[in-house]
Amino acid sequence: MKGGKLKYYRIIVFCLLILTVFINNSAQAKNKIKVVSTVAPITNIIHNIGGNRIELHGIIPEGMDSHTFEPVPSDIKYIAEADLIILNGLNLETPTEKLAKARAKKGSEILKLGDNTIKKEEWVFDFSFPEDKGDPNPHLWLNVVYAVKYAELVRNKLIEMNPENREYYKKNTDRFIKKLEQLDKAVFQAVKTIPEKNRKLLIYHDSWAYFAKRYGMTVIGAIQPSDFAEPSPRDIAAVIDQLKKENVPAIFGSEVFPSKVEEQIAREAKIKHITTLRDDDLPGKIGSGEHTYIGMMLDNMQNMIPALGGKTDAFSAIDPSNVIED
């Protein structure tokens, strides 16, 4: 009888433990900050900071043109329920920003990372983003130092909105920034292995301005016009002449903006054609170790540096996987 009662009590205790875990998990899920973000690299940066203490949804599909993306009806639900909407800003996601302002719930907040990272006098205007159109080049995250600033801004906002998880957010950020600093140093080292005369980028979409400025390279041109159309025959001829004049060893295409004219340009200029530079499309399968912001940057460097005559040994020790605390 005593043995039967003991077994009965053990079952009750076990059930109570299961119930407690369920209640705690339900409460935690209910209290999670609901965060909506836009492009995949920014979504991954946020994920590395917020981890399992936030409910995160990126609304711009990978491989989609973030400049022209229009949110679909199913996105409205996420925006309407979000506590925090994180944008790159600098007019990158104008349709999404307009929708957020119109449909966000009372008390929700919007954080623009780019606008809080550089001042107006630091804006870059270039071929795809001419000053007379008013919108600066928004691709700050390809400069790793700016990605560090993005991480800090996300950390600060999450702590402000959810102070009980302050230490969790801080630990994640510290670990993530340590990796970013390692990456930043490696990019400098790798660029130095490129012959100085080859430290030039001619690209399809003008997204590498802040990268080039940070790491001692020069963007000598972009193929895609500011209206995101295909270049005209005159534009193509001008690019070919420039490539021959500059003696550039490679032309770089984009994962997001496939173009048939790139191959023609490379063939006529007799240079390498690299089609796989990514500015907001993460490599690998979702959930894999390389499907991260750091993974994207490593993939870019593995494609860019050798094509210009440099070496990528500096990246061998960098782990691209996320750094989230449990």
C-alpha cells in the first residue's frame, strides 16, 4: 500500500512539474516582444541579439528587391501586432514604413537603424543613388562597423522595452560583436593582399559604397541605373570602355538583380564575371550555420577577394553561425 501511494505521489509531482513548465513557457511566449524587421541581414542581426526572448518576423523575402518591395496583405497582420518595427531606414523600405505608420498598433515603436548610425553629412550618393533624387545609398550593413552599431541599437531598444532580459540581450550582443570585430579585422587583412591597382569594384547594383570606404577600395561604377532598369546600349558601351581603361580584372553581379548584360560586358571587356555578390540574400539553407549575416559577408569575400587577385586565409578561423544564448 505504501509503495502504491509513493508511486501515486510521484506521478502527481511529475504532472505538477510538467504543468509548471507549460505555464512558464506560455507566460514567456505571451510576454515576448513581437518584432517585425525587413531585409534578411538585419533580421539575422536582430535574431542574434533577441534570441528566444523575442518573436521575430522578417517581411521582405530573401532575393526580393528591397527598394521596390510592397508588403502583401499577410504582412499587415505582423505589422499590426508588432511591438517593435525595425527598419534599415534611409528610405530603403518606404512602402513598408508607410504601412507601418498607418497600421501599427497604439504604443508600438519604429526603430530606423541607418538613420541612427550615420549623420546626414555622411550619406553617400552615387550612380544608383544620385543626390538629385534625394535618397542616399542605404546599404550600411556591408560595412561591418555599421553592423556593430546596428547590433548596439537593437540591444538598447530591446533593453528599454524589456528590461527584465537586460543581461540576456547584453551577453548575446557582446558575443556577436566579438565575432563582428574579428570579421572586420579579417576583411582589412584580406583586402591588403589584393594588388593595389586591383582594389576597384565595378558592380551591377550600387550597394558597396560604405564597404569600399571602410576597407580601402574604390567603387568605379555601377551598371544598374538609378531607376533600377536595364542599362541602355550607350551605358553598356561606356562601362566596357571604363573597364578597359581601368584594367579591372572582374565585374561583380548581384544575387538579387540578375542581369543578362553582365555576361556581355565581361566577355567584351575580357574579364572575369562574378555573379554571386550578396547584399541582402543570405547563403545556404534556412537554419544552416552559414545562413547568417556573417555567413553572407564571408561568402562575399570568398567571391570578391580572389577575383581581384587577393587571398582569403584571414577568414579561415571565423565561424559564421549565430551566437545566441539559450
